[in-house]
Amino acid sequence: MIAAGSRLRQIGWVVILAICLAGFVALTFRVNAVKSEVRLAERRIIQLEREKLLLETEVETRANQQQLASWNALEFGYEAPRADQYLESERQLAALGTPRAIGAPSPIRVARAPDAGEAGAPAAMVSPITGKPVSPPEDDADDAGDMAPLAERLAMPQIGQALAEVQQ
């Protein structure tokens, strides 16, 4: 009988231990689920804060645009360009696509690529006051000795050619 009671006691302890282990596992899963919900809520809060900041910036920008528009209407009077400022009719627009006549002047260009001869030589230094070419300042003998290797590396012959062309 003592053996049967001892055996029953061991089974009881195993059952209690199994119940405790099952409760621990269930509690662990529940804690992890709550932590996951908290993380999702924090991410949502951060997302909403960013969205709120974006909307505040947009409202401020629109308010500034309205303020600028009212200043423009009262003080400056600027207007957006209209199509009739450039072309009066559809015929003028169509005329832009026609080929030029034989004696017509060349079209006006706002930008041009440098010529082949201009690309290699640097521009000459010109005085902003007189508009005449300016010769570079003469260096001391000590400076010329110190700068000789650097000058060779920086392609001094090109500058010399440009100065010779300017002096002619």
C-alpha cells in the first residue's frame, strides 16, 4: 500500500508539473502576443506622427502661398504668362514648323557649343574696367623656383600659347 500511495504521489507531481509547464507556455505566448501588439501600436503612432507633420507642413505651405498671392495682388501685380503673349493664333504656331525661306536669316539661338579652335585654349584675362587684355602678375624668382614642378604638371604651355595669341 505504501508503494501504491507513493506511486500515486509521483503521478500527482508529474500532473501538477505538466499543468504548470502548460500554463507557463500559454503565458509566454500571451506575453509575446501583447508585446507584438505594443510594437504594432508604436509603429502606427510613429506613422501617424509623420503623417501629421507632413499635413502640418502642407497647411503651412498653402498658407504661405495664400499670403504670397495676396501680397502679389496688392503690391507686385505679377501675373502668369498667357499664351497670347507669345503667339497670337494657331497660324503662328504652325508657321514655326515650316522650313526657312532661301534668304531668311538664321534663327536666334540662346546657347552654342564652343568651336573646335576655342575648346583647347583657355580664355584670356580681360580687365573688367578697361576691357583690354591683362598680363598676369610677374612672380618673384623664389616663387618661380618653387612653382616650376607644379607649373609643368598643370600644362603651362597652353597658358603661354593663349597669352601669345592675346599679345598679337
